[in-house]
Amino acid sequence: MNYSKLPYYFLFIFLFIVAQSLSMWGQFVTLPYKNLSMWEAYKMAIPFAWMDWFVMTFVVKLGHEHDLVTPTQDTFLLIIIQFCLILLINHFYLKQKATISDIIAFFIILLGFFVSFFHLVSKIFNINIPKHPGVTNPDDASVGVKTAVYNTLAPQEEKKEVEYSELNESKESKDN
């Protein structure tokens, strides 16, 4: 592990928890009120969604700028934190007990995160983790910002010329 990134990891996790706390609180804040209209519930919940969006924008930027986690790991982290927050809100705000199946589900989700973060299956079975052009982490290949930049800057003219010349050849062959 690169210890120079440790402060960024702490900031990333802290802001992630803050953002998801806002999101989850916004989703649960109206539950005890049985006679709210749709508009009243919306007015109570939407400020939390806005604050979550604002903070998560910085969290995602921080994670991508410093290569802290992949998009897949972002998703796992989101699920884990939201799951924990739901259990806490259920226990302290809604006065509901956590069941054994809740705890088992938490550890299954946590296991999935560790398998993804440490590439455990790939390491156990000696499966190569593929390298992608312009991307340092293979999980960034499909949705990462780096890949989008690479695809934008990569030479596309050759590809278009080949496609265009193939069209011209097929059109000429049809004409003859």
C-alpha cells in the first residue's frame, strides 16, 4: 500500500460517510410521519439529496484524481456504507432490531468488497489482471474518466478512413 495516499484515503472515507449519511437520512426522515403529502415529504427530503450530491461530487473527484478506488469499488463502498447507515437509522431512529440475516448479509457484502479490492480470485487462480491503454487499473476500463479521455484523444481518423473506404468499395461493387 502506498502510505503517501493514506491522508487521501481518510478524507475519501470520511466524506463518503458524510455524503451517504445525508442521503440515507433524507430517505428516512419522513418515515415516522404518517400523514405527509407527497409535496411535504419531497420538501423535507430534497435538501438532503442536494447536499449528498454536492459532497459526493468531491468524493468521486478525490477518488479518481488520486487513484484510490475503482468505479466497482466505489459501488461496493456505497452499498456497505448505506447498509450500515440503514441498520443504524433503523435501530436508533425507527426503533427496529437488526436480525441475524442482516448481519450475515453485511459480511457477504464486505467479502465481495475485499475480493474486488485485493483481486483475490485472480491471485488465487493466477489469472492475469488485464492492462488497458491509458488506464492504470483494469476496473477503470469501462467507465473511468481516464478511458474517456483516452478514447477522445486516441487517433480515430484511421478507423474512420477504413470504414469509409470499405463503404466506397462495397458501393462500387454493387454498381458494377
